[in-house]
Amino acid sequence: MAQLNGRAGVAPSEFPPPVDSVGEFVKRELDPEEERIDVGVAIVGGGPAGLSCAIRLLQLLEGDPALMERLGEVPVAVVEKGKACGAHNLSGAMMRPSGLKALLPDVPESEWPTHGTVAKDSVYWMLSPNAKLPLKPTPPPFRNHGNHMVSVAELSRWLAARAEEAGAYILTETTAHQLLVTDGAVRGIRSGDKGRGKEGEELGNFEPGSDVTARATVLAEGTWGHLTGAAIREFNLSADREPQVWALGVKEVWQVSKPLDRVIHTLGWPLRYGAKWHEFGGSWIYPMGSDRVSIGFVVGLDYTDATVSPHDLLQLFKTSKLVRGILQGGKRVAWGAKAIPEGGYWAMPKPSAPGMVICGDSAGMVNVPILKGIHYAIHAGIMAAETIFKVLKAGGSDLSEYDQRVEDSLIGKELYQSRNMKQPFGRGFFVGGAITNAMVVSKGRFPGGRWPNHRDADSAMKLDGAREAYPKPDGKYIFDKLSSVYVSGNATRDDAPNHIRLRKNVPREIAETWRWMCPAGVYEIPEDAPASGPVDVIVNYTNCVQCGAITAKGGRLTPPEGGDGPLYTVT
């Protein structure tokens, strides 16, 4: 039984999952040379960070044919676990243009895969479903003039085509299962097996994984990269850092009859204000051209009410007068969910280790106050490529120069200015908002210092009243979780091994936390389970859309077989 902020409850961290990150996900002996796949540089993750790294590296190698030849037949390989690059990518998303301008300076913005730039912003404090208060002038973090409205799934597919044109070898439907570490340095990755059954047995179509050795390895896995977690523990990369904390965003894309002329953000309802609930988050509503709208709701995962459900909060938010006026008569065409790293500057791990660098969301490169991370991912990929090129050209292997490049870049500088802006909301909406406003005005100098983070799984959970407000699905405007999973394009094999680790016999408060939190209906409590005391959790892992929230709240997501999971197209 844990005590947090004076409230009794049960913390998920008291029931850790059966997993050993270093023991399971670090491989210390390489296969015989004839059985390995040798590449020049191995990049894990086909999102904006990894693909930008591949593109920039190949731009540099084009001018150095001698180094290109030294890197072998496959100078740059991108390992992507989804069915295609972008299949597992989801974001709001408003993208600052600086990243793509730096990566592809000769490509005009008119040719980017975006839905145009922002001309108008509105921010509302939602007082109730039918009452809102506009915040004027628009608070600085929400000013998006000149930023691009994008689908990060579409952006990733576009970048993948550019990378392949430049000569990258992209291995889709391939998991990076283990980190290869010998003599204290990363030597590449081990790909995951394919064709195993529910109990791990080899089926008729079984294909074993392979050691993919490389002169440099880039971890750009996105949210909750499991190799990143193994690397952090193996090389002690977070020794002097705060623990990473997370939010969960649930998103829908709607076909609408009337164009939306602005970008909208909201705070307040349907979240509760009291410090005892630790409910922090808000919504976005973005236009995607003239006939589509992106709408989503984000909730910090340090909340304490076990019945908080980000998916259902989005459905509740859609009952407001504001949203009905935008979506009424429209049709939902896409849905998805993803965890977001919110720890900021103090939670970023050291971004390099011998033979390896970390980019993008894997390294926590997200600026919570301005709701931005895509341009950071692209800039990080560029810096990783330039560091790797310089080191390999000189015949070296020390990539630690990347650390200082990140620190000195707009990533390090901007995240430092917002270094303490998430933490104050643990004191409640109003007190936290006042402190954060002072930090925004002073660019983080007041109140200064280093404010600690506390792991989301350390929040003591109680069964409280959030669930009482959720609307009932009607299948037309309000949707349940299972129909939403169908819309995501999820295609996990029914006979695949379980890729989710958790303690299945836990107090009811923990089981309810997982059941309500999961946007895909993965966790289920048997109907005959006792009303209190320990219960056995049923894990419907084939529903999983790999959002990663379970890892923040007491379980552990590991990679499923390559190709499993959602197939996002416009998220």
C-alpha cells in the first residue's frame, strides 16, 4: 500500500512486470561471421528521426565514394517494425518547418507532404460542455503561425521514399529485438524471430532473426523504444537524470463538410482541477485541408483515478458544443493512440554510448509547453548523421560529440528553457498554471532550479468517479474501443506470442487502471472476479496498437512480431 500526496492507494510500481531489460534485450556474443548481416550504419525506426538520419547520411556519402565503398553493399539500413514506414506513427501534429528546411533545402515547402500552414489560432478554457472562455491574446506556447499541419504517418512514408531514392535499404516488418554489445560497445542489433506460436513454439513458417552488425547504430524507435531502455540501463545513460514521465494521446481524423479555418487547443473540462487527481492535459483540433479535421485528447499518465480513460475522455469532449459544431454531419475515417514523453530536459538520457546514438522521441526530445517534437526528431537525425559521417571518415568510433551537438542545438536550448514546465501541474490546474506562466515569461529562469519528476507508476491508484461521466457509444459519433481498433488497421496474428509483460494477479485498483487506461481494450477483468482484493487480468494482446502506455503505468510493452500492430495512414 503506497501513500502519495497524503492519499492512500495502490501504486502500479509495487507490482513490477516479469522482464529483465539488459538480460533479455542485450546480446553479448555475435553469431559466426557467415551468418551475420553486415551493414554500414543500422538505423532502428522508420519515423522522422530515423529517416532523416538516413537521408542526411546518404547526402554526405554521395560526396565521399571512398567511405561509401568502405561501408559495404548496404551502407545505410533502416529497420522498421511496422508494415510500412509510418504504420506506427501518430501525432497531432503541428510541425515547425526548420527541420525539413535543413534536411532538404532544395525542396520547396509547397512540395512537402503537409496540409498547409497555420493562419489562425484559438485557445479555449473549457468551463463545461456548453461554456468556453477564449484566452486572448493567444498564449505564446500555442502560437502556430507558419507551422505546417501534418500527418506524421504521411510524412514518414514521404521521407521513406526519399531515403530509398538516396540508396537506403529499408527493412519493414522487422523488429530490432536485441542490442548487440561486445567489448563495451554497440555492434548493431539482432532482428526478431518470425513464425512463433502462442507458447513461443516454432510454426511451419518459422524464420529466425539475424545479427545485423554495423559500424554505428542509431536508435530512433520513437515512444518507448525497448532497445533504448536496454541501452539506458546497460550504459547508465540516465544516471543523473530525472525519470521519464508520459502522457497518452488518443486521436481521430474526421471527414467534414465545412472547412475548419483555424487551429484550436483547449484546457480544462473534461479534466478535473483538483491536485488530488493529478489530471493534466488538453485537446487539439486541427484542419487537415478543406475536408478533414484532426481531433485528439492528451492526458498525463501520473493521474490517480483508476477509471481515467483517455479514449473515453475524447468521446466525452466530443459531446461539447464546440466540437459538435465542427464534426456534426461528418464521418470518422481514422483513429489511433500513442504515448508521449513529457519529462523534458531533465529526463533526457545521455544521447550516445559507444557505437550508438539516440534520436527523437526515444531520447525524450519533446517540448511539452509548445506541443512540438517532429522538427526536433528531424534535427536530431541530421546531427546524428553528421556525427557518424565525421567519425567514420576519420576511422574512429567515438560518437560522444553528438551529446554536445544536441546540447548546443535548438533542441537543448529550447528544452532547457521549458525544463520545469510539466512538474508544477502536480499542484493542481490553477497553481500549476500560474507557476508555468511565470516560467514561460522568464524562459524558465523563474521559478528556477531543478524540479523533480516522479514515475507515473508511482502514483497511488484509487477507484474514483471519472467513469461516471463517459458517454455511451452509438457507433456514429461516440465510439467504443474495439470498433476504434478496427479502424486503426490493426492486424496482429491471433496465434502470435504475447508481447505484453505484466503481473496478472494484482489488486483490483491496478487491474482497473490498466483496463480503463488502455485505448484498445487489451486488459479485461473477469466478470466473476471479486469486487475487492486481487484479480487475474486477461490480456487480449492481439488488440494492442502499441501505444506504450502500459509501460508507463506498471507493465511492459515489448515488440510483437514484425508487421503486427496498426497500419496508420493519415494519423
